[in-house]
Amino acid sequence: MNRFSFFSVLLILLVSIGFYPATEATSTNITKLKSGKPIEKEMRGSEVHVYLVSLKSDQFMFATVEQHGIDVVVKIFSPNDEQIDEIDAPTGDRGSEYISLVTKTSGDYRIEIHPFDAKAKPGKYRKDRKSSG
């Protein structure tokens, strides 16, 4: 393959990758969490719900995610976007996932909730940030 053909194929691949529609999980709006204000949402198999919580260094946070008909996985990310925990208790589509965190740095921590099964039927969950100190 000559040099022109190689770069032409490479350019076509790069352009097609850029326009290829995403088939992975879809994300909804980012919601700021406040202590004592529960959130209840419906979720479908391909969705990812994203929450931000502002915490200070050495702050403790406890929250629950009650599953009502959908088994969810909870991921927690630090302010510098490193995944610091993944929570998935063997409770199936009923029961609670418990989030317990002591922060190392100040900033916005991201919590992502997504179904365990991308083909899951719609269900609800309730997110409740219990306390922080």
C-alpha cells in the first residue's frame, strides 16, 4: 500500500469513528445532591444517572440507594475523576446499596448509578444522602 492510500484509509477510519453513534449507556443530566433530600427516579437498562456531591477533605458521607424493581451498580469518582469505589451488593432488584465514604480531598465527588444488566426492564430506585460531617 502506498503512502497516499495508507493515509486515506486512516483518515476515513478516523472520520467514521468520530461520526459513529454511541451505543453504550446513555447519561441523563447531572444532579447536585443535598443531605436530607431524597431523589426517586425511574431507570431503564441503558441509562446512567450522574450525581455530584460537594465534600471537604476528611468529610464522611453515608447514603443509600434503595432498589425497587431494578438491580443497580453504584460507582464513586474522586474530584480528579478516579474511580474510588464500586458498590453492588448481591440483593438483586430489591434491597439497598450502601455508600460510605471518607474523603481524601475537597471537591465534587461524582456518583454514577447504572443497571447491573444493560437489558434490564425499567425499575425505580431511591437515592438518599443520610449524613455528612
